[in-house]
Amino acid sequence: MTDFNDRERAEEAKFALDEENTFRIAARRNRLLGQWAAEKMGLNEAETEAYAKAVVQADFEEAGDEDVVRKLIGDLTNAGVEIDEAGVRAALAEKSVEARRQLIGEA
């Protein structure tokens, strides 16, 4: 019975670690995405930092990436940047890979 309990605890610990890593990757991705969008909008360093934080916060509005995509499209369009949803989603995918690489590099 001890083996089963140990295995169950190990699975729970792995699940918790996986969830934490997924959250960290998404937060890092959103920060990178915010920096990318800020550069496109021509924001200065302080504005870029604030905007990147705002993009990270936007991800807490609803499950999934739609809230982030919606924010970026709206902000970029309002700033006069020519971009479509496909362009934002491509950046989202690119920054997701970059975020994962960065976090693996830190480990």
C-alpha cells in the first residue's frame, strides 16, 4: 500500500509542477508579447515595462489566450499599427517558444 501512496504523491507533485511551469511560461510569453507590441507602438522604456505588465494582467480576464489577443489587436490598432489577428497569433506562438526556452535555460 505504501508504494501506491508514494506513487500517488509523486503524480500529484508532478501535476503541481507541470501546472506551475505552464503558468510561468504563459506569464513570460505575455510579458515578451507586451514588449513586442510596445516596440511596434513606439513606446519608451518605462511605457514598455508598464504595457508588458498590463498584457500579463489581461490574461487573467478569462481562460485561454483570447483576452490577450483581443487586447493586443485593440491596442495596436488604436496606435495605428497595421496588424491583423493572424499576425498577433503568430507573435503569440513565437513568444511562447521563446518563453519556454528562457525558462529551460534558467533551470
